[in-house]
Amino acid sequence: MPDVLQPLDPSAVRLDGWLGARIDANVRARLEVVDTEPLLAGYIKKPGGQPWIGEHVGKWMHAATLAWAYTGDEALRRKLDDVAAQLVAAQEPDGYLGTYLPAERFGLYPDADWDVWSHKYCIIGLLTYYRYTGNQPALEAARRAGDLLIATFPAKKSIIAAGTHVGMAATSVLEPIVELYLVTGDERYLAFARYIVGAYDEPNGPSIVRTLLTAKQVSRTANGKAYEMLSNLVGLCELVRATGDRRLLTAVTNAWTDIVQNRLYITGTSSIHEHFGGDHELPNAEDMHVGETCVTTTWIQLNLQLLRLTGNPAYADEIERSLYNHLTAAQNPRGDDWCYYTALEGLKHYDKGITCCHSSGPRALALAPTAAYLQSADTLYVSTLESSRARFQVGADSVEIAQQSGFPAEGRSSLVVRTAKPVRFALRVRVPQWAAPLRVGDVTCNGGWASLPQQTWHDGDRVGLSFSLRGRVIRGDYTNFSRVALAWGPFVLAVDAARNPKMDSLRALRVAADAEPVLTASAGGLLFRSRMRAPWDEAPRDFMLVPFADAGASGGEYCIWLRAGL
């Protein structure tokens, strides 16, 4: 089942503007400077310092490779080469690429129960590095690790017996196993991928596909652990790509629909206490451990997979929601530290430790350029309204599109074509719900893809875009009944105590149901105002808001959902 849309190579895309700055900070302040010695230590001298220490080097390699492809940074490339060489050198003769002692491998032993999971991320990191550099030792190391997994499961034990969370941690190795098949064409990897999916239905297995085809609810699938389940769904998308099995695609899209309708925050994440909660169970507070960053990252990955497979812009809408809100809300605006959980009210707890989330978040931001511009044959799909540029091929001809945008301050942009000679192609621009109606040239569209048919373009040709960009009031329901949230374009806004001093409780603020926020500043950070009233105010007055992504960065309290009615 070939992809409907192909993301452009990261090297062919450049994002400027608000999101581009966050991507750059991720590269400069995190990926380029992270100390990789602790990430490799568990491989060089076993066992590692934590049971899951093995996942981090592969995650870093995945993100850093994409970042190097995007930036071309030579220092980052040298760092990548060094880390890859050390990881390959640490691989044992039988292909073992984990951090446990021989007596505690591929099982559920105390403090040694994430072995297959760590191999998953090592293979992902090595394959990504190989894909963009052509490094053969990396490919061979990935193959040897995959071959060891094939020799172990099911010949020596079931893969379900080697993974936590009803086996889902181990079975999520499905993703890189299918990638090994797609890269090498070796049918053994495809057969092993089918074994993994079959193991879902073993007596102690998670029954992922069968449950999602019948119950159609992620909260009733396995133990509801969000990160591990989403990782399996990403792997199932890879298997759909390899086999065309639409039954698997139906299971995945059932999960997606259930999450969007019942378990998705307005900020683009899911999970409470790292699990999918009950229908519409979306608490806001810190003590509920809201929005694990690993979940946000894997949700973005799943939507990117489905966008590629189907071309449905609804998946791009969800990527955008997460990128502009919950993912970047977990990232310190400096770019160095990340939150493990990110509540919709309270305080943000950035940390510098080696955690799964600190390693996951940078991967999602490194993937962001691949979701901005995509291609299908002679049609370019524009999925961003940021100032940006993209280079793509139409047959033998190279074309560049430069987008000059007033976003996020103004609802206008223009697309400028750069080409050495006239070239024919079609153009489609995504219309997010917040931006509708969007006008591209003479075409006005209220949703989906706004399309300009194939035509001959010349160097310097320009197409104007105009779109809605204003403040919005979002009425709450269920958990947030009688409350409202405020938004501007794709940004969900928050009242930040740092911008509104002498406030004892932000949750006590009352806002009019029609009090659309107004942009007051865009240079040096987005700032908005809206009419609200504190309990002691005799009349409404202006309070200041910032994007959720920037809220709480100075250590103070913030709040998204506010009481409706003055």
C-alpha cells in the first residue's frame, strides 16, 4: 500500500517563524549539546544505570539524524558519527544490543525488563542514521539485532513474555522490524512482523487489533497504557505500508477516532497517569499526571503515518494542534529542558534528567519539518502557514516554493515560485478549521485541501493566501463544563501569573463567553489580552494571556480553562 503523500526530505525544508524558532532551539540547546556518554554507558559497561537506559541513545540518534539532515550542521554530524560508531562497537557477536547481563536478557526480571524495547530504539536510531548517511556498519548492526530477535522469538519464548504492559513494550518493536524489511527486502523480517501481530492474540497478549476492531476503544485495549499502545499502532501503520492489509488500517483508524472523540485534550495530547482514561475523562491538574510527553510525541508520529498513508488532512490538523500546543508546552522555550507531564493548569516541572520524555520530545520536533510540505506525483501539498520554504522535484526539474507569511500576527501569506525554467505542477494548501475560509489565488475553501489545478509556473510567479486569524472562545464540556478556553489561530492560550501579578487564584477568574482575545504584541513573544473579572473586581478589566507553549516558563502558575460568564 504505497503512501498517498510523501514528506519532503528534511534537507529540502526550512521553517521560520514561531515553530521554526522552537525547532532551532531544540537543535541548538538540546540535540547538539546533550552529553551522550551516559546514554552509551550501559552498553559499554553492563548493566546500565536504569532499567530503560538503553532506549535513550537510539532516540537521540533518531532525532539528531533528522536535525542534521535539516540543518546540515557539521558539528552535529561529527557527534552522530562518533555515537553511532561507539554503539556499533558495543554490539555483542550474537547481535545483542542491550544493557543487561547475560542471565537477565529478553525477560521480565527485576530491573531488567525493557530489553526488546531498548533494541527497538537502537534499531530505529541506526536505521535513521543509515537512511540519511548511507553508513553500512549501522545497517549491518541493525540487521544483526533484528536477526537475534528472530532467533529468540518464538523459538525460545514468546515475545509477550519479554515485555511489560501486557507485552506491548516488546511488541512495539514491530515498527523497526517492518522498516528492516522495507530497507532490505529480506522476507524474514516481514514474517517476524506477522508473528508479532499474531502474538497479540496469545492467552496473555494485548489483543490490540482484535479489540480495536470490535470494542473500538483504546481504554479497553490491553491495560490502556498509552505510550506503548501508540507505539504499536505506529508499527501497524508500517505493516500496512508493507502488506496493504486494510484490516490493520481499520484497527488503527478506530483507535484514532476513539482518541479524538473521547480522550484528546484541546492541546493535542492524551493520557492521565500514562494511561488512556475513560470517555471524556480529561482532568487538568498536575496531580493527574496529564499528557506524558512520550504520548504526545508518539501521537504526532501516528498522525504523520496516517497522513502519509491516506492523504487525509484531518491527521495534519492533529499534528498541528500538538506541535503548537502540548509538545512545545512541554519544551522549555530555551530548548534545553522538558517536562515529563504537562498539566493544563498549575506549574510546569522542567527537568534535566535522563528520562523517556526528555528523549522523546526532541524526536517530535525533529520530525516537524517532514509534516510541513509533502508531495504526490506532480502535486505539492502545503501543510503550514508559517514563513518557510521547500525544494521539490517535478520530473527532472527542481522547484522551490518560498512562503512569506504574516502568521501568527496576520492572516495572509504568499507563495513564490523559484524555478530555472517553466514547470507544470498542481498545488494544494491545507485549510485548518481555525483558518477557514482560506483563499488561495481565486479559490476559496472552508476545509480540507484548497486546490489549484496543474498549470505551468514560471520563476517569480506568486500566489496570495488569505485566511482567518483571530481570537476564539472554546466552550468546555464534561470535565470543563461551564468553563471556556481562549485561542488564537492554532494556539491555545493560558493566563500566566507572571503576566498578571497579584492574582491569588487564576481559576477564580471569570471571562465572558464572547470575549475573544486580542493580539497585543508579536515581536519577542506573543501576548494577548481579554476582558475578565477577578472575584474582588467591581468591573471586568484586561488580563494578559500567552500561548500555552510559553505559559509557566518562568516558574509561575498558569491556567487554560476559566469560568464562563461575568
